[in-house]
Amino acid sequence: MTSTSAAFEKARAEDRAALIGYLPAGYPTVEGSAKALQVMVDAGCDAIEIGLPYSDPVMDGPTIQAAAQHALDAGVRTSDVLRVVEAVAATGVPTLVMTYWNPIERYGVERFAADLAQAGGAGLITPDITPDHGTEWIAAADAHDLDKVFLVAPSSTDDRIAMTASESRGFVYAAAVMGVTGARDASSDLAGPLVDRVRSNGDIPVAVGIGVSNGDQAADVASYADGVIVGSAFVRCLLDHPDDEAAGLEALRALTTDLAEGVRRAAR
């Protein structure tokens, strides 16, 4: 098990931001998603987020929803997500699960923490619970030495940002826009000030997500953030090649390479 902090320490030593890539488990298949994530690691992702498909997402845009629904229709379950975690964590790259809270509560909070740690997972990103409502998860995560990644947004109050920075471990996820996930033509001008607000509460790394889809955008975000999170653009690579696995993986590799080059050329 490797904490996400290792990815940020490595990136800082190279004077750059970390690249964090996301795909939902089970798209196009359980084995196919593991293979795709391993390609992303090989092409330059410093850490991986694995989405747990859920029937009622509140943050996911249409691209991620389409892939997650495909996985759900195919019968993907939490145990399959943990199998993908194990396969990706075996590369040595920090591997987190990003999930809404209901599936974890249904699975059992302590049981999930134990099984995630056993699979080699680094921790959990929880977009729909906050630290003050996540005490059961915080206790379980601490007991199993897992990262606890909570989100902040431009609308977050100073007090809430301070609480989130204090309770998070690994990094703080800064949602750069008010809205659902999805690739955008330009990064949000709210992201930089949000990163500064988190940093004023300590030295925990801050990674920015929602909207990055190419190397130039990655370089822009990497100029002020500790990490650049990319999800929808990676999912789109696979959705665009539903009947050609090789082409999908090649598109995924090309995009990862472009993004990895972007975080490395950023003026910090």
C-alpha cells in the first residue's frame, strides 16, 4: 500500500505537479478497465483514481455516467472494483477509490476499509460526504492507514476549507468549477484562488479536478496546483472506441503522454 503523498513527494522533487488519472472500474469490462489504467500508469500518471460505479451520481457528467452505467448493466460490484484496485496497485503507483457514500455504507465501512487496504489501495475520495459527517470513515481509514481525500469548492467557506484541510490525508481535492465533471475548453479562473485558500491552512497537497482535457490545460493548472486530476477526457478515449480495444488503449496512451508532458513544462 502506497500513500498518495508519495506521488506528490516525487513530483515536488522534480519541481512539477503530479498527474492523477481517473477511470471507472468495469468499463469496458473489469479486466479491460484494469488494463486501461495500467496503460495510464505506464504512460505517466503518478496516481490513479478508480471510480466505483453508482446508479445515482451527483457529481458525474454525461461521459463518466455513460461508462459507469455500462459497468452497472454488466453487473459490476464493489468486489470487482477491489479486484481492479489490486491489479493497479501492484504497479506501485498510489491507487485510490472515488465513490459516493451509499455503496460504502451498504458494504460496511470497517469492512470496506479493511478490504481496500488488503487490496493495496491508498485510500478513498468521497465527493458527497464532508469530514463533519464522515467520522465513521475517518476512524476506519485511520485504523487501516488509508488516505482520506475530501473535496472543497469555490463556494466553500473559510471555516469549511480549514476543517477539510485539517481532516484530509493524502491531498485535498479542489473542484475547480461549480457543476458536474466533464472536459472543458478552458480551466476555471476560480481554481487558483481556491488552491491558495486551502494552502493558507497548511501544507497538505492540493489537486485540481474537473475540466482538464489536454496538455496545455494541464500545464496551466500545474503552474499553481500540486496535482492535476483528469477523468472525463480519459473515459472519452475508451467511449470513442467501443469496438476496438487496441485503438482505445492507444488513444489513452497518447492522451496520458500529452498530459504528463504538460505538467512537466508548466512554469511554477
